[in-house]
Amino acid sequence: MEQIDLARAAFLFPPLFLLGLLVLPGRAWLRAALALALAAGAAWALPQALDRGALTYLVSFSTMAGIYAILSLGLNSQWGLAGHVNFGVAGFFAVGAFTSALFTTSTPVGALAAYSQQAFGLQWPFLAGVVMAGLIAAIVGFLISIPVLRLRTDFLAIATLGIAEVIRFIFQNERWLANGPQPMRGIPRPLDCLFKDPACSWLPSGAARFLEPLSPRDYVFFYLIVVSLMLALTFIALERISRSPWGRMLRAVRDEENSAAMNGKNVFWRRIESFVIGSFIMGVAGAVYAHYVVSIDYSHFNPLFATFIVWVMLMLGGSGNNKGAILGAFAVWGVWSGAAFMIDAVSPALRLISSDLPSRGAYLRWMLVALLLGVIVLYRPQGILRERKKVSDFMPRDDAAQAGGAAAETRP
């Protein structure tokens, strides 16, 4: 194995290890041991099995799918736990992205100030920008939720969709805030000096020699680790929330709001709390996205790309199930990405039908997503992974309870 492949394998190991912890069954120690062994084997094999271009594409695909998985988890904390029909995902996604960009970039000076404007630039570290993105998105979500969550079903969906469009048009038209219709560029990437020549000054000489064959375009291997860690932390937090008494209370509010109110629960404030948590997660996803693409503008937060496709991801994976939210994100992003290759392959045939048809590939991709949504609604409305009804750690799971019941029936 060449040194560049070995360095890439080292960056592939942490995401593969986290993936193994997520999908493998068994006790914690056994799952960790299996995940460690399988991740090491896969990280060693992938750079040799795939050419470098294909491997880079696979990592880029996983990075974007991971960002969408964080968005899907944020929506699951609202719709899956509390039943909020939030069609304003794009708004909180945009707030998080622009907030982190403003906190981590520097204010343009000199001649550049005439072409690029922004309200402020504090040059804070990456993690500080991510935290501030989540907090500002949560504050916006709190202010919005007070009037909006008095609505229900279709009216709530329309209101949140309108608010997301208002947020997007604010970033589009108010140039003093984040450069308006022009892209906001120069968003820093965390630890990108690892892939520069010379490398980070604080990096030990041995590590610098190990990473020396890598080029700046290999940065996506490191950023996959960042996205994987953010996704893992979000998943663990939501799992603990959903299994806690507060999470079970949210499910009660979702399923039987009147009964929950009769039992003394403040339904309105519980709904606000769940909406704020989801907004925070969506803001974090926006920050992670902004530092990945480096340049953002209002067009990145179109409702089609930042709201409705997230809903399809959650519905396919299984609303109310955090693992399902992640699975649905990767599956739908695979359909969306694979459709581009399929359309390129059939372009000659499409050109025979109409010369304009190949240029409308984006519409054909959306048609495939729409067909997928129809199939989900008709044949699998609960998603691939259905919601677990018993989530308390102090109660047996459904499968264990059924096994126990079956054993009791066979006793003489």
C-alpha cells in the first residue's frame, strides 16, 4: 500500500468505526470490538479496491449525506417526537449557515469591502461558530414558535414554509447582512493546514511526514470525520432525549394532546421546547454545510433542496426512529446522486425524443424523488424502520416481550 493510500485509510477509519457502532447488534463491548475490527479491515481495503477518484467521490457523497442526516434528525425531533409539521427546515438551515460564516470569517477591508459586505466578522474558531449557529437558530425557532405553534396541521405547515421563505429573502435582499444576492466566500475550513505545504506549524514532524503525500483536495477525507462526529453526537443526544421521561411525555403530547393536558402537562411549552431543539440541530447542520462548501448564498437554501427532500428522507427511513432518519438520508441522497449518472447514461436516447430533454435532467431527478415519495406513502408509510413504541430503558423491548410471551405460552 502506498503512503497516500495509507493516509487516506487512517482518515476513513473513524467514520467506519462509528458506522459499525450504529448498525452492529449485540452488547456494547462486543459491538465496539466488532466495529473496531471491521472498520480497520474496510479502511485498509477501500483505498486498494477503488481508484482514487472513485474513493474521493464516495467520501464526498458520504459527507453530504451525513449533513442531510443531521437535518433529518433535527426534523425527527420535531415531527417524529412532537408531531410538528415544519416545512421551514430551509430557514433554520440558512440561519445556521450564515451565522457560522459571520462568526468565523473576517470583515472585508480595503477594495474588497466595495464588492463583499457583511454585518460583522469575528474570526472565531470553527467549534464556536457551530455552537453560535445552533444557538441563534434556536433563538429564531423560539421566537417563531410562540405564535406559529398555536396553529395545527396544514396551517402550521403553510406558516413555517412562509417563514422559511421570508428568512431566505432577507439574506437575499439585505446585502449589508451577508452580501445579499452575491455569494459569501472565504468561509474557513477547520484544520485545513493539515493538507497544505508547509503543514500546520504545531504538527509533529512525524505526522507531517505521514500526511505529506496528501493534497488540498484530500481535505474531504478529514471533513468526513468532522461530519461523522457531529452526526454521532446528535444521534446520541436525541436517543437519550427520546428515552427520557421528557421524551416520552413529548410522544404523549403528539399522540393524545388532550390526555396529556388533563394529566397536568403544559402542552404548549412542551411543543415549544421540542421545536427549539429541532431548530438548534438544523442550525448546526447549516454551520457544518457552510464550512464544507466554503461559499454560500441564498440559492443554497431553496425549499426543494433544504426542506422537501429532508421530509422524504425522514419518511423513507421512518419518522420517530433516529436510526431510520439517518438511513433515509443516505438512501434518498443515493437516489438523488445516482439519478444524475442514470440521466447522463440515457441522454442519447432522451435527445432522440427531444433535443431539450437532456438539459432538463434536474426535473427528471425530482420526478424520481416524487415517485419515491408516492411509493413510501402507498406501501410503507411507517418507513423502513418503524418507530419503537417502548423506549424506556427500564421496560423490555417489543421483541423481547414477544419472545417472553411466546415462551410463556409453550409452558405446560
